[in-house]
Amino acid sequence: MDLDEGFWTSRSKVERLGRNLLAQTPPADEHLEQLHELLGAYDEALSYVTQKLEDSLGVSTTSRLKNTGTILEKLLRHGGSSLSKIQDLAGARVVAELDLIEQDLLVKRIEALFEAEGRKPPKIIDRRENPRQGYRAVHIVVYIGKIPVEIQVRTTLQHWWANLFEKVADAIGREIRYGEVPADRSGGILPLAARASTGHPRPLTENNAGLADWVEERLTIADRIVDVAQDMSEAVDWVERMVTISHHPAELREVMRREGAEQSAHEILEQTKEAKSKYRKIFDKYSEAIDRVIEREKRSRAIYEKIHQQLVADAKGRARTVVESLNLDLPPEKIEEIVLAFAESQVEASLQQAVADERPGG
């Protein structure tokens, strides 16, 4: 495939594709085919980049293309015209045991490697200086023809935090990665809890757990997890800086000399080693705690989903009785469709009332 030819070389055509993908749900086949053609070009560019990194610099990489669902989600957030501006449709990742200075050096080597090809100069995005929702790394956008490929360079601690936050986002809502409030802040728990109450005005009160209190507890847990994750990001950055200092004692001694610090460089280095060990243990414990909370909430969802299914089944039974009494002259599949729609409307209609009944003053 010639990456310098094709509709992806035209920004206006790519933006038009973005708008067309959102014009109807699901997108038209012809537009999905265009998207797959576009991703094919990006995949070829990505393969070139990863191979060059491994052959020229000897670094191991992982890579991925954004899938159709993720692309549509991102387009929805930006109104559809930004498909040409999504720089991480194709992405490679380098994760290594680096301190911050070593990370800078590797970034410069990658930048120089692709600058030497005489293409559009690489673009550096330093998320350490401008973290996004706590996310830190250095991104390098290189251009193969007119196709951008994003290379993420992460230290092992930055990678640990990023994976942890992805896990939190999966549980609470993907929107938190962009600083947005999830449509359902309880990560799916709230609607399941509400649906579970359908047909029972105060279903959880008998178990000493009113619906409003139960939902509020889940929302509080979700908010607290995000807050602690943000705090952990700051802790990771502090540890990274201390590790960098410990790896470059000459620089530390020079700073100490200039500042006239009373503490010796040796004492600082020893304290840094202790802090690094201490915080790694804290990070691991936090990760384990997140796992336990998420697993508990998954079990809650499973329980309430089962209750919801039973409620729908009961509602369908009542709906079928009503529909059959009308003696409608319709095909069986159409009658079943009406029954299901009627049952779902019963469930959803009582949902809001159930939540209102459980709220203070309701």
C-alpha cells in the first residue's frame, strides 16, 4: 500500500468520513468500509514504526490500533469532525525501567531517528509537565507519509499507574480519563440498583439498606477511588523524581552545594532508597484494594442484574395477559415485540418512582 496516496492524505475527506460515521446508527456499511481502509493504512504505518524502533534502537514495543467502537466514542465526544485530529488511531508503547533523565534521553533518540527520514518533524507531548487526569508519560507523534503514529514512552511506575487508572475507568466510567463525569457515575451500578427496585416500593428497606443510601454509598466509593488515584499519581511523580536524583548523585551534590543544604547528599540518597521501597509497597496495596472493591461491585451487579431479569420476566407475564385479552390480529412475533416493549416500559416507569420513594423526604 502506498501511504502517500489514498483518501487519508486529504484532511477534508477524513473529516467528512468522521461526520458520516455519526450520521446514522449504526454507521452505513460504506462508511465502515472506508474506516477499515483507513485503519489498514494506519496499521501499515504502525508496523513500520515498531519495526524501526526495534531494529534501530533495540527497544521492545507493544502496539495497537483503536477499534471501531473506541473511535466512534471519541468522535461523539468531539462532534465527528475531529477524525483527522485523532493522533493515536495507531499507537506504539515503550515501557522500560527508566528514571526521568533516561526517559528524556530515549525520547531524544526516537525523535532523532524519525527526523533523519526527512519527513514532517515529530511532535513531542510531555504529559509529565502537563499530566492529564494524573496520567504521566512522554508521547512522540511521528509521521509516516501523512499518517501520524503515536509512540508512548513510559517508565515502569508511569505504566503501573496508567494501567491502574484504566482499571478504575472500566469500573466507574471511561469518561473519567478525560476529566468528565461518567453518564452513570456508579459504573453501571446505579441503574441496576434502581431496576432491581422495580415493582417493590421499598425493596431494600427490609434489609436495612434503603435504595438511596445504597446508591449514595456506591457513588461515594467511586468518587473516593478516583480521588485516591489522583493522589497516587502525585506520589508516583515524587518517587520518580527521587529515583532520578538517586541515579545521578553528581547532579544532586551540585544542587546541594549551590543551595548550601545542611543535609549530605549521602543522607538524601539513603532516604530516597527507603522512600522508593516504601511507596512501591503502598502502590501494590492500593492496587490490591482497588481489585477487591471492583470485584465486590461486580458481584453486586450480578446479583441485581439477576433480580432485574426476574422483574422483566414477571412484567412480561403481566403484559402478555393484557395483550392477549385484546385479541389482536397480529403475527406471533409482533405480539411478542409488543409484550416486550410493554414490559420494559413498566420496568422503566416504576424505576424513577422507586428511586424517588427511597430518597430522604420522598
